[in-house]
Amino acid sequence: MSRVQLICRAALLLALLSSPAAAAAQAGGAEFLPAEVEAMQMAQEMSFVCNPERHRSMAGSESVIRRASDTLAGTAALLQSAEGTFLVLEGYDENMAGHCLVLAWFGNTLEAGRYAIRQLSSAAMEEETSSGAHSFFTFSAVRAPGESSILVTQSGSLEILTRTTAGLSGTFRLTGFAVEGGERTDGIVFEGSFTALEREP
């Protein structure tokens, strides 16, 4: 990765992460349970897989995220590394505004089928490590004119419809609460579909 790419990537992640989660942990207007603060903080660690440069080179992939307020269209990348498997649905404009939804899997090889999505926590990850029963965890941020928010996923499901050597396709639905400027909005639903191509992390 070039120095310019690193700078662009760092700038995007700073823009995506600088206010919502940090403000949420100290918000005066909204109240958060300790487990919810932990979920926000842990989810930020997955933001490193968001990448505007890769997004621009993902022709042939696609993703759609439907929200009550709008629909977010973008690309879909499947990344496999020693850290885990990451399905990244993202889209950005020339000003680096956009969205990034990361669906992280820390289990064995993904195959066609239905998978649960859980709220991220150290206890949940430890439980899955000991039991061998895995689910998806998420990170999601949106930065656009008039919006700078994160979504804390509480539950959901993801269904892989096809799995090939090139990637995978499927659908998902997740529910949780949004945090923006220290304000909390419950009952948020993201649902959509993806056709992801496998790429190097």
C-alpha cells in the first residue's frame, strides 16, 4: 500500500470514527449500558478493513443497505486473514463521505447457509471460542452531509446464498441502535443484499 493510500485511509477512518463512538461513551444526553459501550469500543477495532481505494477497484461486486431513511449502495469485498474473515460493504464519494459496514466472522470456512449476528462483546467472543459455535459481529459507520453516525448491532442474521472461489452472495438483516452526536436512536434496522468478490486484505 502506497503512502498516499495510507494517508487517504487514515483520513477516512478518522472522519468515520472521530466523533460518534467517542462522544457516545461520554454522552450526557443518552445513557448506555457498560456492555453497549464495550460493543462500540470493540467494533472500532474492525474499522481497519474499511478502504476507499479498494472500493474504487471492486467492479463486479455490489451491496445494498436499506434503512428507514434511505438506501446505501456500494461494493462488497470478502477479506480473509489471520485476524478473521471480513465482509465489507462500503461506498464513498470524492470527498471521502460514505459508509462502511463490516460483518466479521471468526469461525471456520464460510459456506452457504444462515448465520446469526450478535452484539459484540469480549464475553461473547470468549464463549464462541470455547464452544466452537460462531456468529457474525459488526462495525458500521456513516459519514455524509447531515449525518455522522455509528450503528451498534444487537441482533440479526446473515444468509449466504452462493459461495464460490470468487466470493459469495447473500442477504442480511440486523437491528440495533444508532449513535450520533451523543444521541441514541433505538429500533434501527439495516437490511440488504450483497455480491462480494474475494480480495487480499
